[in-house]
Amino acid sequence: MMAADSKRQHWWECVEVARLSRVNVVRDSKDPEGDFLALGREAWAALLGEIKRGAHDL
């Protein structure tokens, strides 16, 4: 869990996730009309696993 101070420092670096029937859709919260990424269940699970392992610079 992040400390409250670090959450406030990075509030502008957010994405939104919507779970639809067969995919999870991810978009930049600052650009809701922009491009989005749609991931199937397996790809979504793989991405979450990579994020939890620190494989991405987030």
C-alpha cells in the first residue's frame, strides 16, 4: 500500500478500468475520449501479475 503523501503526489497519473462482459477496457483518465486498451480475461490476468511483480515501470 502506498503512503498517503505518495498518493497525493501522483493523483494525475491515473487510468480507468471498466469490466465488460468479455474484456477489461483501460483508458487514460485525463483523456476519456482518447484511445483505450481492451484486454481479454487471460491477458488482463497476465498484465496484473506482471504489475504485481514489478515488471512495468509504474
